[in-house]
Amino acid sequence: MKKLLLTAAVVTATAMSLSAQETVKTLYEGEAKDVTWENTLTIPADQFAEGVKVGDYISIALENATDVLEIKANGTWLPGSKLTNIKDATEYKAYITDAMLAMLKEYGLEICGASFTVTGVSVKNDGFNMPEGAIWGGYFWVENWNTLELFKTAFDNYTNQRYLDINMEAGYDTYILNVMTKFDDDSARWSKSDNTTKTGTTATIDLKGINVKEALSNVNALLIQLNPEGGNPFNVTSIVLRNAPGVNTAVSEIATETSNVPVAVYNLQGVKVRDLLPSEVNSSNLPAGIYIVNGKKIAVR
């Protein structure tokens, strides 16, 4: 298994409609800001309160870019962001997921890295459609052995979804895919022959039997490595967590674990909203939303 250098932030835009690109909001302009790990640039949370939506992207205009750039909130990597080498790049892009937007609205944006100059920060839109359940979205170019290193904060709100979909523009199924938490360690691989299905534009990993939170506990990122294997280069466009249609894994597990013992249901503010039998949790007894049951987040739709 090979570890390759990170792909630069300048993305080959085979699928992007640049003519549709628009600036949604300007977050920072004026005097250029030299950024290092110790000298960061912060955009306050109120800048994201209105007018910014899922599928927009954060655009950071750069000069003198070297090494890596990271975007954070509340001292940790923003969910939906990836490790990115910006050497010689003039722009950094990060497409906004649901989880990322929630963090931006609560904590704002912190831009940090080894050494570069920021000349502007804005939110833009180029028509990208972020799929439901996406924990990452955008354009990651694959032309040889390329590895998307998705920071593990993308899984902070993981609620035992059964499947991980990796969507791409390939159009053929000869590509090589390795999903893992460590290189050169078969026990750290999530994508194996008996749990991975490949089609022309989607690779699906069955997460049954994988303890996702535990597997990520001692690493920084999930490693998604691809190679066209003789086919044309392509973009990975999204990574999605989902259940089979109509199935809520977290609710099913709660029902199995607790039988007919009533469980307390809390909202995300920690307020108890109901006592219900497990089988009632995902029914009309609760309005659509996110709840905490037995210490797990569940989604009622």
C-alpha cells in the first residue's frame, strides 16, 4: 500500500461550472494577514449567522503559501475539512457540510497553518449540490495514487449509520480503493472485498462490525486512497453516511438493548422531552429532529 504526498489545494475543475460561481459573502478583506500556527486568522461566528448555506464553499485567497493549511472551530478541525497541502496555491476551498455550518455558526472560523499570507476570505457558490448525509463534499482530484485525508471530526455526529458511500465522477469500476485509518496495516482497513461494493460512480462500504469511533480514536483522519488503475483521472465529489432506506440503526439498537423498558428522550439542549418505549422513538410520537437516547444521537425524520 502506498502513501503519496497530499494533493495541492488547486483542484482540477472537470465538473465545476466556473461561470456559475458567485460570491455569497465577504468575510475578510483589506490588509493582508500573515498566518502561522501561532498567529492565526479568526472570523467571528456572527459572520455565518445568515446568508451562508450548505453547499457553499469557504474561499481563502493566498500568497506565499507553503506546507499545510487547516480550518478549525473551537480549537479543533472543522468537520468536513481535510488535510491539505497548499504549497504554491493561490486559493484554498472547503465546501460546507451540515456539521461544518453548525460549528461555524456557533464558534466561527479559525485559519491556521505553517506559513502563508491571507489576502481575502469569502463564501462562494459554484452550483455544487451537497448530498444529504454528506460528511465531506467538493472536488478531490485522482490521477495516480491520491489520498483524501478526512479529519475525524467528520464523524463527531456519527449515529451508527450502516453505509459509507464514496461518490465520484469515474464512470467505470476499475479504480482501486483503500479506506483505512493507517497505512500498511490490514487490520486498519475499512474497505475489504467482503464489505465493499463498487459501481462506476459510487463505492459503498458496509460498516457493520466496524467500531467507527474506536477506530478513529487514536488517529487524526480517515484515509481514502484511490487510483484510476488505467482509467481516466476523476474527481471524488462527496462522502456520505447513510442507512438502508427507512432504517434508523441507532433506534434499532436501542430497541434491541432495552426491550420494553421506557427510555428518556432529550433534545440537543439537554432538556428531557419524553419518556417512550424504544419502539416508539422513531414514530409519530416525536417530531422530526435530532435527539439523545441512551447517550446516542438519533435522527427522527
